[in-house]
Amino acid sequence: MAELKFSRDHEWVRLDGNIATIGITDHAQTALGDVVFVDLPEAGRQVAAGDAVAVVESVKAASDVYAPVGGTITESNAALADDPAMVNSAAQSEGWFFRMEVADPSELDALMDAEAYQAFVDSEA
Amino acid sequence: MAETLLETPLASLHRELGARMVPFAGYAMPVQYPAGILAEHLATRRGATLFDVSHMGQAELRGEGAAEALERLTPADVRILKPGRQKYGLLTTEAGGILDDFMVANLGDRLFLVLNASRKDVDCAAIEAALPAGVTLNRLPDRALLAFQGPAAVPALAALAPDVAALPFMGVAATRIGDIPVLVSRSGYTGEDGVEISVAGDRAEILARALLALTGAAPAGLGARDSLRLEAGLCLYGNDIDETTSPVEAGLTWTIGKRRRTEWNFPGAARVREELENGPARLRVGILPEGRQPARAHTAIAVGGETVGEVTSGTFGPSLNGPCAMGYVARGHAADGTALELMVRGRAIPARVAATPFIPHRYAR
């Protein structure tokens, strides 16, 4: 399985071929608290890196989820509609948000690896 | 952080319990513990939870004519309040807005007040400015306030303080929990049975630990407190009521004493009287959005594409297992069942005006 890359907006990306799977990081789900609703993008939507494409709502607040790279949405995680708490229990696996066909895989080079992301999180604390 | 946050006497206990602390009204307060808001909310409805609300203002009014003096600032009937009883009331502005909402208890020789943290300075200045000679306001900054809430709270507390179980809803008594002198009122902000306990700050941690050691008790933070009070249909000052909202618009006319409605001698009486006679332009209503997405404060409310109001509080209600909100709508759209659209992120979410509380109150009788 490909290595995860991380954005400064606390999303993770896993690239398989030219399809990227995207979710929010374990750090992000901890900060949000109990997730009660997720609004996910429609397949076919074209997005640029940095576009707000999904919303995650905890009891307390709503947060945007951004596309870490540009491309076309191919699929959203329908299981989150019935079980949004999966974002808390499995943020970096079954709790993925959406998949997209990446327009330019070199955009992933701008993202952090796990070690750099951890350092980034520590610097924000 | 630019400003130094104040701490309550339970600050070190919160840290020990793993609380996530957030700034609130100038204080570092626990928004949640490791269990999380959802679990803390449900634990309150099912069992017993302990909230630190020591940021709230506590004060006492002493002297002959204290009740009459307070009535200069509120439309509540304070004089009718019997010793050992507490009531909820509003401080009003000359323009007919709400300066704050508060609790007042008659302790026999004095009145005891509980004020919102964000408003206590404003309130006390207003009260002091209205006091006649012989009546004094004593602020009690060295006292802590704990809320022990939920159906199991009073039964569990009775092991330490048997007389608390005999208190009726909104009853108040000076008593002891173990050997700690406390002032207990059978009240709260969750819709559940429970008590609020005023205690000397230097005994607060001992008391909190004793309460948390009771069977089934757990700590709960401000996050759960907010979702609990919203499900219970209770207003939050600064969100649902403020200096621009009147008691009539807020649906809080029940806090205006019958006698006060013949005297009309409280701040803002002209606006209140006019709105009672002709109806207010807008009304606070409960709102149930369809689906699961919460509509938060400041969400625009529309009917047929036209804006008719705004959400003032909105969350996901853990006991409802769905979103709930309250807000103000033009009076013509305030009837229960009225279809509304909530404009969330550019989309219209269908919703209905609904009676509050969303979760029935279960206060002691």
C-alpha cells in the first residue's frame, strides 16, 4: 500500500496509480471530537488544490475539508452517511472521505510525509 | 494568546482528568474530557455528571428592601419569592432588551444571585448603580459553582447530604455535603434533575472529587452543557438573547411577574407592554432541520426564498440523534410546524418550527 501524504489542512492522501484517496488525519478527528455528519462531493466534480470540497461536522462545529491536489472526484465514501463516527474510529482507513483522479501527480510532492506532518502538528500545538 | 485567562479552583483537577481547555468568557474552561461531548451528554441524560461552572458570577444582595431594589432592574417578581426558593429572571435594559438572564434565590436574610460569566461585570455595575442606601451588593469571586446533573445525581448525592433529596425543583438550602458547607439549589441547565452547588473556592476540589467518586458519576464539559441546554430549549445569553432581543420576542414573558405587568416600572417596560399588546415583530422558536446536518448560529432562515430570520444556536442533539436549533423568525412564520429553509453553505435545508424543549424536561417535582 502506498505511503500516506499529509496536507497542512490536516488531510491525508494515498495515491494508487492516478487515483487518490483522501480523508482527514487522526490528529484532525481528535481535535474535532465526535463526528456527527459528513457532506461529501459528487462524482464528476472538478476541483483544484485548496478547494473546499467536503464538510465535517462534530457536535460542536463545522469544518471544511479541502482537496489537497487538483483533479476530478470519482467516488465518495457512502458508508459515512450512515456511520459518520467512523471518521473518529478509523480516520486514516475506513473513514476516508472521497477519491479523485489526480490531474498532476507531481502536486503530491508539495505534501508532507508522516514525519514532517507530525513535526507540523507539534509546531501548531 | 494575548490575554491571560482566568482559572477556576478546579483547574488542576481538569488537567488531571484530561480535559481539553478552551477560552470562554475570559476563563480557561473544560470543553470536554476524554470521553467526548457525545458520551458526556448521554451520561448526563442517563446518570450523573459534574460540570464546573465556577466562571459564573455569584453575588448577594443584603439589606432592608433588597428585593425591591433588584426589581428596579428586572421585570421578575422578586418580592413574592419565599425563603428557600429560587427563580429565573431577566435583567432588562431601558430600551427593552435583555441585559442578562440570572437566577435569584431568597436565603431569608439575603438574596443570592447567579449571573453569566460574560455579563457579571456589566450586571453588577447596573445593580450597584440602582441600589438605595442600606442595600449592598457583595460579589463572591472566591466561591466556586458546581453543577451535578442527571437522574442519578440527587439519589447519589443523598448518600453525602440526605436533606438535598427533599429539595423541590428550584428549592435552595444552605447545608453540608460531608463536612463541607454548601449552598445547594435543585436546578440546572440540562433539562434533567440535578443541583447547582455553591462552595468556597478552597473546598471546591475536595467536593468535586467526592462527587466524582459517587457511583456512576463522570465529569462533563461546556460542550455537553451546550448541547444539553439546547435540547432542553434553554437560552444561552449572547446567542439566543442579548441587548437587542426583548423578553417578549424571546418567549420569556413568563419571567415577568403578574404584579409587574400592572406596575410597568421595570427597565424597558414600554417596549414590553407594546409588544404584549400588539405582538412582537419576531419570535424565538425551536427549529428541527431535516436530515442530520446541523445548522449553526447565524444561519439565515428563509421561507419561499425570502429571509425571515436567523438561527441563534444550532447543534447536533445527541439524545435527539439529530440536529436541533433555535432562532428568531418573523411572527407570521413562528407557528409550530411552519416549513422553513435553512441556508447552510449555499444550500436550503428543509426544517420545521418545533415546540421546545426538544427533549422533555425531567425536573424534580
